[in-house]
Amino acid sequence: MLRRIFLFYYEGFKEMTVGKTLWVIILLKVAIMFLVLKLFFFPNFLKTNFESEGERVEYIIRELTTPVK
């Protein structure tokens, strides 16, 4: 049964013409979206706010172990 499912999708993707182009466009858009989000909206908080590795470790441990009130 798994083989039949795999062959169904494999043959379907193999026979695509316009679909391959659309998948390439979709993958490019997703890659660009994640790169833009990563660069502009999710800066490296630990690198910018702490100078040494020890300070970063202490901050993470403190944040993970301090109970929320």
C-alpha cells in the first residue's frame, strides 16, 4: 500500500509541466520570506545584549528556571 501511494505521487510529480514551475515559485517565495523575517524581525537577541558566552548562559538559565508569577 505504501508503495502504491509513493508511486502515485512520484508519477504525478514526474508528469507535471506547469506544476513544477509553480512549485519552484512557491519554494522561492517561502525561502525569501524566511530570510526577510529572520534578518529584519528576529535579530540575534543574545549576541546584541550580552558580550560573553557566560553572560548568555546565565541569562538563559535564569529565564528558564525563574517561575512565572
